[in-house]
Amino acid sequence: MKIVLGRDDLAAVAVEGAAAAGATPERLDIRPVHKASRGFVNDTSADVCELAVVTLLQAAAHDKPVALLPVTMLGRYQHQTLVTMGDLSVDDVRGRTVGVRSWSQTTGVWLRGFLSEQYGLDLTEINWQTYEGGHVDGATDPAWVTRAPEGAKLQADFLEGTLDYGIMGNELPSDDRIRTAIPNALAVAAEWAARKGFAPINHVVGFSAAAANEDPKAILAVYDALAEAAAASGPAAGPVDLSPVGFDGLRGAVTDASRYAYEQGLLPRRVEFDELVDRTCAALGVTASRLGG
């Protein structure tokens, strides 16, 4: 069983869980972890793999042989990821140029959803520039999104002033000129989460249909081990749990992410959360309650 998880501690937990269930697990150490998504989704290069929520939704919409194991691997607030270096704010975005690594990047999907719902912006009135394609074969970007020239880099273009804004999470460069475009972004994010009742999570865990068919008990053992680790660490301080586990814990965030992704031209159809639940339960031969639903 090949396992790809970004955090060393959780990867070790997953390997131990699978081994205890009688599997022969191997961790594939791929960094950054999103680089593993394309091979996992399109070529089943791993059996259990951390992947972005939007990648999972696109995989489901394009009928790729993967399913959701409902464990959050990365959860965080997102409003602070829209950054600028000038005197601009979120109120000035219309007609400006905004760079984002990939149109399908989950951070960008969340942030654009906020721009639409909270700030009343028509996304087609913004000049969007991307630097990479997505991970799922068959998925395409909307026609109104522009790809940067070959070899261009998001961080370099942003720091050089080619872009008015950037959407950046972990890839945010260190520069004292950078500031958030949304005033009091973390407070706004906390208020959004408290009102919604969930955090805008980024990464979850997926598993391949082939692995489930071969050894469903090992997949369930990975879930149990990760769920136990999450319970032991306890929820982070704040209005909501940033790392929920189980179908009930992920339902709100994944449902909103799916709606945003569909509205932004990333999905050919809406992917309902219960479709993901049914796919997982059928693959593993269990009821939803077995996985926190």
C-alpha cells in the first residue's frame, strides 16, 4: 500500500495503522504534496493520498477511480490569502489583475467565493492570471482566465508589480511590502467561520478504488489511525475546528467548496456531498456512520 501524506507525523500514524491491519504500507515522500495529485487521480500511482478538496471534486465529476476518506489534512482561514503591495484594497479589485498559481487551487476557489458572496464582485470583471494547470485530466479552465507566459512565476511577477494582487497561501514570499487586501482579514475570516459553522478547509485524504477493492480493512485502519490522532491533538482554539474528521465534520466545507467550484467553471456539474459519501461507502462496504456520518 503506497501512502502519500504531507505531514511526517500523520504519515507515520497512517503507515502504522495500515501495518496493524496486515497491509505492507510504504510512504512516498513527495513535496510539496500537491505534486502527487496528478499521478494519484489519473494513474493510481498511490493507494492513499492527500489531495486538495477541489481536486477531489473534479475527480468525482470526471469519474476518476478515487474516493474521499473524510480526514482533514490542511485546514486554515483563507481571507488573508489575497495580498497586495500597493495602496489597493479588496474594494479596488474590479478591473485589476490577480495572479493565482492554478485556477483549480483550492485556496483560490475559496477566496473567489468570498469575493462573489461577501463583496458582490462579478469574477469575469477581474483579470485573472494563472501559472499552472490543474491535476485532473479532462478538466479545463474558463475561457476568461489567462495563462501566464511559459516560465513566468507567480511570486516574481507579484513582487515586480506585474500583478495588482496575488492569491497565495503557503507560497507567500517574505517581503515587508506585502499586506492583506482585506482589512482585518483574520478577524473577518473568523467571523465567516463562526457564521458558517466550519472552516474553509484545503486538503483531505483520498483513496483509490483499486486499493479499496484489494484491502478495504487497511483503508479503514488508516482512517481510524488518523481520526485517533486528530482526537488526541484536540481542536485548535477558535470558533470552529480547523481539522474536522468524519463525514459530518466535512459536509459543510466540501458542500460550499463544490458550489464555488461549479460557479467558477471548474466542474462540469455540481458534485453533491452525498455522492462522495455514497462512493466511499460503496467502495469500502460500510455505512456512513462507520466514517463519522
